[in-house]
Amino acid sequence: MPDNLFAKWRAVFAPGPLQVGEVTAYQDGVATVQLPGGGLLHARGSTTLGAHVFVRDGLIEGPAPDLPLDSAEV
């Protein structure tokens, strides 16, 4: 069986950051996720409207806890 060159190439790069947000829209397996800072992103995966999810590289990795947000600038 030949080696998967694409998998080897991707392994060279660090994975994207793990982000958390709330699902504001969901249709056909694609969710619109609102980030705590107000930004929006689209991610593929299974979820429900209003759920908090972890997202990395455009994929929903799983449910996130529904905790209060506290942020500050340094």
C-alpha cells in the first residue's frame, strides 16, 4: 500500500488554534459559529442550533461547556 503523501505533508505543519463559539445557524452539515469576540466562522460537523462547540481548521471537534465569558486586554 503506498504512503499517503498528503498526510505526511500536513503533519509537517502545526494544527490551527482550537476556538470555541456558539452555533447561530446550521444547515446541511455546515454551522455558522459566533466567536466570543464577535467574529463568525463556518465549520463542518454535527451540532444543534444554540450549542457551544470547539472548532479547529473548519471542523467541529465536539461540544464545549456553556460557561460565562470573561475577557480582558493586556
